Amino acid sequence: MRDLKIFAGISLLLVLFACSKGGNTPTPDPVKPVTPASFSFSGLKINGLNNGFTYTNINQKPVIKITFSTALNKTTVPASITIKGKAGAAVTYAATYEDDDNTVVIKPTLDVITRYTVDVSTGLKSAKGGSLQSAFTINLTTGIDSTDKFTAISDNQLLDLVQKQTLKYFYDFGHPVSGLARERNTSGDVVTTGGSGFGIMALVAGVNRGFITRANGLARMQKIVGFLKTKAVTFHGAFPHWLNGATGAVQPFSAQDNGADLIETSYLMQGLLTARQYFNGAGTDESTLRADINTLWNNVEWDWFRQGNQNVLYWHWSPSNGWAINMKISGWNEGLIAYVLAASSTTHGVPKAVYDNGWAGNGSMKNGNTYYGVKLPLGPAQGGPLFFAHYSFLGINPNGLEDAYANYEEQNKAHSLINYKYCVANPKNYYGYSADCWGLTASDIEGGYTASSPTNDVGVIAPTAAISSLPYTPSQSMAALRFFYYKLGDKLWGDYGFYDAFDLNNPWFANSYLAIDQGPIIVMIENYRSGLLWNLFMSCPEIKTGMKGLGFTGPSL
């Protein structure tokens, strides 16, 4: 019986083996791991609002809620959701969760007027281990802190402060050898001819206000004029755009521009003639200063810059390149002063035809169109950069001034008002533009320099624009000055007054000062307050005769 059971067992094994050899039983596949499902972004709110992925005017402690299609693995959040400032500095935050961990709530503490990015990477995991399908970035720009940064003072005290602080750029920071104005606060020995003319007018205002003594102002003028007379290189009496403030040699403005610049020379002469009229004492020091200024003034060969007796003035001439730049000084722009001075020169004067043809284009510089409800007599569409209304009019008094082509009081008021109204209308929707924050002119921008205007608006405001228009738009300009000082002063106010420019839309504040922007601030504030520089320049007998000869009429003549 036992043998029978053994035989039966062996037989069963043989049958099973035979079936296996026949291939009727498949080998099972290896078990594959299950990949967790990916998940997606499904919603975003910043302070309760959804506005896509870009937000401006954000407060310093925003509530950021980011919602996903499934619950998150909280341990992956800190490394996968990062907040960085413009310089790449990480912002720490604590996260909380809502909606069964589908929503992460972030409450960072941010700086004002700063751009941030919130980067969400695919390293973010779900509670089940799935990966975020697509990375994305949220752009945040914080708004201004509207609290006052300085103790309130009267408007007169504020104007005093701005003039006195800005004067330090020219008086304290003037070149130690020549006394001339450095091109900008990082220029070293490079001084600017036109900016020095503005600085001379600022110096006169400073002496008259008692910010510096008359003796110190006279000493600075003696240093400047002595350097210009004995060291500074000239070409047919005209100065280059830039000089070396220690040696007087040309500092080329460009490869071809290494000689005379008639516009820069005009700004310098405007300042020198103003100083000549102010330092009118009978003593030897002041009379010698006046005589030296007259020598410089009479040496400028305005007529030679007609390039062969043409009825136009040319901007540049180079000893190595001649008239290669070949740029005519044609209106309407900042160049009116060159024609006024050329017509006023008693040694190298030019006839009225040069003004009518070369500057006014026999009327082609007229505009006559209306922008934002304001008629513009002259110039490009919407007026151009505001320095057109400043540089020549630091000395030329536009009030009641007329000629065949325009009323210049109307021109400068219209130009300034259009610039203001454009910024208030803000067609490009830049953050920060308002009735208190306006002014487009030539200035530094982030990474460069541009002549901002309504037709070239990159979002950068320059304080010199609105402030230097105080005589034309007093209420609007004073509102801007208060805003720049009280609301932005912690970022915009420094050793030499207001920094050159700023951008609230793409947050950036210049750390630069430029002579040609600081000078008009002091001078035009003074012209608004007292008319001092206008009265001095227009008191020059040569200017009265020259402007009358061009057909100008007005109370200052």
C-alpha cells in the first residue's frame, strides 16, 4: 500500500512537469512601481485680488495665497517657493495652509519701492509625491511709504533748503584747481563748460541769499575766470564741451567732438555775464573780474561759427575734424541763447538773417497744435524734454517776451503744463505718475541716459524737470517738490540735494548728480522767488541791444 502511494506521488509530479514543459502556464510580470500623479497650479490671490502674475503698489506685508490642484507636501515648500529681491537676496517667510493643504499662504515682510519675484519650481511635491507640472513666477512691486520722511517746514524754508543744499554741488564739490563744475559726482577731473555756467549763476544766487559770503563768492569767481583766461583751451574763442579741470586741456566728448562746442560756450557766457552784472563793486577785485569776463566774452567768434558766412550757426568745430559733425543749431530746442549772444556780441556779432533763417527756419519751428487742452506755440509734438524751457531761460526772462515767432512766456508755460498733464494722464500706466510726481527731461536712467519727454517716456522722473519749471507752473511744481522731499526723501535726497532721477514703476533711484540738472534747480527757484538771475542777465546793455535787433520786445528790454 505504501509503495502504491509513492508511485502515485511520483506520477503526479511527472504530469505537472510535463504540463510546465508544454508552456501552458505564463511567468508573471514583475511588479512596477506606481508613479504619483503630477499636479498643477490652480489659483492666485494677492491681498484678496487676482491680477495674473504681475502686481504693483503692493504693501510691505502682503498676503499671498497660491492654490494647487491637490494637497502639498509641506516639507518641499520652503525650497520650492522662493521670494527674491531685485539684487537676488532671499526673503524669509513662514507658510500656513488652507483648503486641506491645497493652498499655501505666505506673509512676507518686504521693503518699499522694491521689485520682488516669487518663483515656484517643479521641485514642489504633492502629499502623494507628485511633481508640479510647470514652474511659474509671480512679479511683485511694492509701493511707496506715504509717510513724511522729514519734519514739515514752510514752503519758503523748503526752497531755502533745496537751494542751499544743491549749491554744495558747485561750491563744496567744485574742482579744487579750476573751481569749475564737475560733469557729475563721479567725474574726477572732468569739468563741464555749460554746467559751470549754470553753477556760476547758482553761485550768484547763493551769495545773494547769504548761503556764502560775497567775499567767498568773489574768490570762487576769480579762480574760475582766471583758469578760463589762462589755462583753458579755446577754439576761435569757444570752449569745448568738457575740460580737464586741473590742466585746461580738452576732454573729448566723442571721437569727433574734441573741439569747440558753441552751445556749451553759450551757457558759460550766460553765467559769466550774469556774474559780471552782479559783482559791480568799484573796488579793484570786482572791476578786474568784470574786465576779465569781458575779455572771455569778446573773444568768442560767433560769426566764425556760421561756417563760411551761412545764415545759421553750427554747434561744433574740431581742430582735427573740422566741421565733420556738421550740426546746425536750429530751433526749437535749448539753443536760443546761442543766437541771442551771437546777435549781442560787439566784436563778432551776427545779423538778424542768421536768427530768422538758421534758428527760426523762417517760422518752421512753429507748432501751434493743442495737447491736453493746451496750445503749444513752438517745438516738437507735446513739447519735447523740459530742459528746452530751462537752459536758455536761466538768464533770458520769458515774461512778456515776444518776437515774430512766439510769446515766450506762453511757450514755456504751455510746455511745462503739457508735460505735467501728460504725466497725470499717464497713457503708459506707469506706477507712481501723478499730479504730485511728474517731470520728463534729459537725465540718467537705469543703465544709461536719455532725453525723456512725452514722446520718449521710459518711466523715469527727474526732479530738475518739475522744480526748474517753478516760474511757469508754480502750484504743480511746488507740489512735486514737496512730494520729492517729504514722501521720497529717504531715497531721493542726499548731500547735494535731489539725486538725478528715479523710477517707481521698475524701482530704481539714481545715486548720481549732474551739473546740468542741479544748476537749473537753484537758478529757476531763484527766478521764481525774486527774478534775480533774469534781472541781472537782462540788464546787460549788449543783450538789450542784441535782442531788440532780433525783433524781441518785452518789459525786460
